[in-house]
Amino acid sequence: MNALTIKFNSMEDIIDFQMITDMQHFDLDPQKFTLYSLFTDAELELARNGYGAKPYEHFVEE
């Protein structure tokens, strides 16, 4: 799992992505089209390749 903020191109892309991945725990900024959550490698690949989204990594201290 990767803690990331992913910037999408539109709210429609975010909604579609959430429905496909069945995401239930996330932070959303609808004005910036960003979604923050823990993403699997498969979800990250879908966001990049399927929606042209740009991920930004965050460092999580354990």
C-alpha cells in the first residue's frame, strides 16, 4: 500500500475510479480534483494508465 495524493483531470474521473475500485476510505478535495488514500499497486496503475492521473507520494512514519 502506498500513501498518495492522486490528481485527476475531473470529478467525473474520480467518481468513476472510486466506483471501479470500491474505495471507501479516502480524503477528497473536489476543487483540486485530488484524492488522498492508501492505494494498492493495481489502483495506482489504473489511475495512471486509465485516467492519466498524477500521483504524489507521502512519507508515512510508523
